[in-house]
Amino acid sequence: MFNPSENTAILLILLVAIGIVGWSYNRAKEYGKPGILAWLQSLFLMAPWLVFFACFALGIYLNIALILLLLVTSTAGYIIIGNRLRAEGLDALLRQRTAEKIKERQESTNLEKAEVSETQSDRTTETFLADKSNLTPEILPIEEEDLKIIKNIFGVDTFFATETISYQEGAIFRGNLRGEPEIAYSKLSQNLKKALGDKYRLFLVESPEGKPVVIVLPSSNDPQPLTLAQKNLALVLLVTTIATTLETAGLLLNFDLFNNLGRYQEAIPLSLGLWVVLAAHEIGHRWQAQNYDLRLSIPFLIPSFQIGSFGAITKFESVIPKRQALFDVALAGPALGGIVSLFMLVAGLILSHPGSQFEVPTKFFQSSILVGSLAKVVLGSQMTNTLVDLNLLTIIGWLGLVITALNLLPAGQLDGGRIVQAIYGRKTARRTTIASLAVLGIVCIINPANPIPLYWALLILFVQRDLERPCLNELTEPDDTRAAWGLLALFLMLATLIPLSPSLAGQLGIGG
């Protein structure tokens, strides 16, 4: 029988998702056909989540085949709508260019007519300009000679600058983007580097009004390497995480390592397994960072007495060229760490047999949709028992998946937050950060006995809530394939962290 109290968090997620769908549709109508197409594209991305969790909340179990069908259908629809949207956008761009040319011709004609009247009023104007006390120009932080050179990099085929505004140590150039953002940015950045070398960085971003603007900042504003104090902190966290992984291993083996230091050898295998997952995660990040010639800081490991470690915080030490690079680096870490964890979990389940090292209640498998479903597929009728014997690899893989899923939460500078920022932009990333904190807060209230959501919420709030720095080219979005991979990663994150309800677990035969 369906019990609403068991599914409060899931129903809340569904209500929020439906609210977002309705709100985004009202916003999309204002932009006509392109807006509706963009809304449909986002709906295709959300469809698997909505269907899956709606069925889950109603106690309906979807097998692997149906889940894969949902994902394939969603991806195909996303790509088809994306192609329609780009075609519609190209037509709109051509109409815009035609309108701009007509406007430029009209302005040129009006300017010629106005020259006569301006000549007649020169004396009056000169008298007015003689008193410049009320016309003090804005002082820009960029040197005047450099500013003149920078203004010359713009053109009618890239970005037509119409206004210059002081911004931090550089300047913002407002105007009209001409052509595809990626091509325009490539030409502008090449022109700037050819004229002034590496003295400045050029950013092509979206203004709060939703219009493309160019920002030029000195390269001295680039992310800086870690200080000695920060490196020392990273070393302290490394030593602490070694201790917490060993302590967690000891607790799982039913002894307190700190009170039984002589038994440290028993805790080493499980601790090493966790370090394999953590190492795979970091290797994934650095592998993709190397492909884009990006520098990453040494990792700041996050110790945890509950699961050994919550992963690591890694900072970019160089500017990110485009959103595709941000996506690839962000996804590679949890992808490799998740694959290693999943392999360990499945291998451990296959190797599990009566008399294996760990004996756990089968009700523990109700704490994760993904792990519980995989355990049911591999162990079969054993999941109806009260207790089940598990191989060591099962526990390591399970903990690894939890660590990976926590880092995929769509918040701030977590891997999930960076993925959302890369695919959907900074505005959406800010909203998902707030939503993630809200959901973690609600989970803390519903299940106060579990300290992990509270710990993670505080970590995000005080350390990781800020978004990643803007990319040099912030306007060019990742392709549809990457968006689909990002969707899959976020889907697996939810499937790992959301528990099975007792009613659905009973239908599946999980737990005695």
C-alpha cells in the first residue's frame, strides 16, 4: 500500500520539477517559437527524471530495460529539438543582420543630414564645452594607449562595440555580436594576443540583460597558484583523511581503530580500496585538464568519520577557455571514480557467498535505489533473507558510489554544480545550488539521525557555494551529446542517494 509519509522527499522533488516546468513555459512563450523549442528541449531532459520518480513515488518499479528506453528516447528528442532550435536561431540571426544593415544605412543618412545643423551650432557648442566641470569622463583602469589598441580589435564581422564601461581592473565593451560566438571569440582573442601579447584576457559573456558583452581584464587577474599556507592545509587534510579512512574501515569491521591501534593491518585493505576510488576521481579530472592545457591545484581532501572521505576540493589554477572544457573536466572525475566504484560493487556482489567477510542486514540495501536494484539482480533470492554475506569489494564500491554521488550534487563548485553551469549557464547553476541546499535541509529534518546531509549542506554553504569563474567564451554551449551525458550523471546521482521506500522494497523482495 502506498504510504505518502515514506515518499515526502520524492513528492517534493516532483512538485518542484512540475513548478519549474510551468514557470519556464510561461517565460518561454515571450520569445515565440525559439522559446517554445528551447522549453521542449529542457522538458526532454527532465522527462526521464519525472517519469522515473513519479513511478517510484507511486510504488511502480521500472526495470533496467525501461529506464534505458527512457534515456534513449529523451536523448533522441533532445537532439532533434536542438537541431530545430539551431535552424530557427539561424533564421532569426539572418533577419537580425538584415535589420541591422538597414538601421546602419538609416543612421548614416541621418548623420549626413545632421552635419549641416551641427556646423551651424558649433559656436554655441564650443561655448558649452569650454566649461567641462560637469562633464568629467569616466576614468578607466586600462592604460589609454592599451585601450586604443583594444578598441581596434573589434570589427563589423566579430563584435561591434558601442560603449565602454570601467569594470574592476579592466573594461566592459557593450555592443552587437556579429556571427557565431565561437568564431567571433576566436578572432577577437587572436587579435588581442597579436596586439598586446598575454597582457590581457578577453571574455565573451552574457550581461544580466541577456546580451553578449566583451570584458577585458589584465592577465594578473588569472587564478593564482596555491600559497604555502594552502599547501600546508592540503597536507594536514591528507593526513587526516588517511586516519578517517582507516577508522571507518575499523568501524565497519566492528572495532575502533583509535582504541585498537594494533589491529591497523585489518583496516588497510578497505582503506586502500577507498583510496583507489579517490585516486581514480582525481586522475579523471587531471586527464581532461591536460587535454585542454589547464592547471589544477593539489586536492584538498575532505575527511569523514561516516564514510572515510567526502572526496576532494580541486581548484582551477588557469582560466577556462570554454564551457565544454569546464564540462569535460568536471564530468571526468566522477565518471572514472563512479566506473571504478560500480565495477567493485558488481564484482563484490558476484564474489559474495555464505561465509564472506561482511554480514549485513539486507534492509541496508533499501538506502539506495541503484545499489538495491543491482544487489537484487545479482543476489536474487538471497535478498529476501534477514542477513546477507558480502565480499569486501561490495562495501568499497558502495562507499565509492556514495562519495561520487555527493560530489555530483548540482551545487556551487562541486562537480555537479560545474556540470550544470557548463550545460545550462550561470543563472541556472545559481538556482540549482539554492535548490540543493534546500533539499539537503529538508532531508536533515526528515531524517535527523543521518548526519551526512547536514555536514554536506554546511560544507557547500561555507566552502563550495560560489560558482566557478566564467569561461573565456561563456556563450558557446556544450554539444547535445555532452548534455545527455550530464543528464545521465545527475540521474545516477539521484538513483544512488535516494532510498527505496519500504513498500517498493517489499515488492522487489529486498529485506527480510
